[in-house]
Amino acid sequence: MTGEGLPDGRAGVVVSMWLLTTIAYAYIIVPTSVLPLIQESMLIGPLAASVILSSTLAAQSISNVPVGAVLDRMDNVRVLGWATVGLLIAGVWGWHAAAAGDYWSLIASRGLGGVVTVIMWTVGVNVTTGLYQLDRRATAIGFFTTSAPAGFALGQFSGPIVANAFGWPSTFAVYSVLSGVTFALVLIASARCSSPTTPDAPVPTADELRAVLGNHDVWLISVLAGISFSAFFVLNNWMPSYLVDEFGLSLVHSGAFVALFPAMGIVSRWGGGFLSDAWFAGRRRPVVLWSFLIATPTFVVLGVVREPSTTVVTLCLAGISIQLGIGVFFAYAREIVDASVSATAVSITSAVAVAGATIGPVITGALFEASGSYASVFAYVVVISTIGIGLAYRAPESNGG
């Protein structure tokens, strides 16, 4: 990707957007790294604490399709600038709400954060896929999607450190402030790029939008993405508390170990895109299928091992396998529809993916409160990953295949 992108500045745009989205996803995930502190300070249970993450994801899911429709019609970098301002507001708002112990104000701030971060994600996917042709597209988009696990690793690792230094409410603001600085890099990179940063495609008609909304293949790919994201977010949400409760680790140490789980995606998401382009000749379905085939038994092992070092190694394998397919979903969805509605197809996929990520922590929170056992959490990810295997067998092949 880099060699192709350097002469005309495309790589600079993708890398700067990668940095911005990494910071955005650190903002999204950081509450999970300090969840015991939030519960103790705000006097809330596991389910209410999980809603702090799920409210952000719910706002993402609801706003995804409208965001895609807007981005099919507007300058993407300009919209990204407004989203960065919105994240700054959401972060400072969340900091003040948390410090005041105002739970519902904190939830509202996280909802705003969900809307603006989904704009950042969709702009990055839209711009990256538009800058590269089919033979390199999945590799490029696979690289961009590593911004999410990089952000999760950053949030999981640095959250307890920031909380210890400045208090846990400050974790809501620190990343939003950093996003303002990073957006300046996006502007510089975009100015130096000779290729258009807003994909040049005709504005979709109402009939075309209705057609993509009713496209069975888009929805099947979207459901597969939803399953992957649900399993991924459930483990991100619960593993810090699991390591503390089951193995007696400190919050800082558990955060460092759990950061390895999303960090594996830096390799596997990019690797999934590269395998799709180079090994499977542009086919996306085999990568998705293998992702679920490897992840499902790994989740079973993760739920039964009781030795800390084995648990950490298995957690890393789980992070690699479940994120392998995430590197291709967004190129996959884009390639089975017309270019004029590509951002809308990506947004549908993102919406369902985020819906899966939203309901996963809520369902497992309810299961945990009812059973009092982490076994219910692992059972959930095993069941949905098994469903993913069956659906992946039925999935269509992209236009690259």
C-alpha cells in the first residue's frame, strides 16, 4: 500500500485518518478499562456500567445509515472536521458529568460521542476505499480498520494509568482533546494528496438507495460483521473484570493484558485484507469463513482454562481470529453494490456491526447478573460465532471473486 500511495500522497491521507480514528476508538473503549472504579464511584451495577459503552455504540448504530447517505453527497474531509469538534465537546461534557456523578448526563455525552465517531470511521472507510483500486483495496482498508484495535489497545492500556494520575473522569476527555491535534494532520495530508479525498461517484437516486437497503447480500454481510463485532466487544468489555476477579490481577495489569486482545487486530485485520487480495485473488468470503472457524474453538478454550499465562495466550489467539474477517467486511460490502451507493452499503454494514457490538455487552451484562458466572459470557460468544460459521458458508462472493 505504502509504495503505491507515496508518490501522490494517498498513504499520508490514510495514515492520518488512521491516527484520528485510533484516538476516537480509544475514547469509545476506555470506560471498560476502569469499569470497577466507575461502579464503585457511581454506585451502579454491571449492567448499568456496560450501558456507558453500549450507549456510544447504540448511537453509532442508529446514525450509521444517515451518515452514509450524507457522505455520498458531501465533502468528506469537511464533515470529518465537524465530527472532530463534536468529539471534543462530547469528551469535555463526559468529563464534567462523570466528575459530578451525573450518570444520565454521562450517557448523553457518550451518545454524542457515538454519532461523531461513526462519522470518523465511515469517512475513513469511504476515503480509503475510494483512493485505491480493486487489486489493493482490501489491503488498504484492512490497514485502516486496524485503527479500531489500535485504539482499543490504547484505551485499555492507558485508561488505568490516566485514571491513577488524574482521576477516572478524566479518561473521557483526554482522547477527545488529542483528536483536535490529529485532525490538523488530516488537513495537511489531504492538501498534499493529488487524488480526490471525496470519492468521485454520481449522487445516488432514491430508487438506488431503496435498492441497496433491500439488498439481501448486503444484509447477510452486515449480519456477519455484526456477529464478529459483538464477540469482539463482549470480550473487550468483560475480560478486564474477569482477570481481576478470577486471577486477582490489579486493574493496571489486567488492562495491559487485555490490551493484547484488540492489539492482535493490528496484524490480523490488515493481514485479512492482504490475504484476500493476494492469496484469494480478491475473494472476501474465504477470509470471513476462516475467521469464524478458528475463533469458535478458541472461545471455548478461553472459557475453560484456569492458568493465567495460558489465558493470555488464548486471548491473543482469539483476538487474531475474530478480527481476521473484520479487515475485509467493508470492502466486501462496497464491492457488491454500485459505486453511487457504496458509502450507504458501508454504512449499513457498519450499522449492523455496531448493533452487534451494542447488544453484546448488554445481553452478557444481563446474563452475568442473572447467573453470577462468567461462563454465560463465554457461552454467548461461542454460540454467535458458531452461527457465523453457518452464515459464512451461505455468503455471496464479491465482484473481485
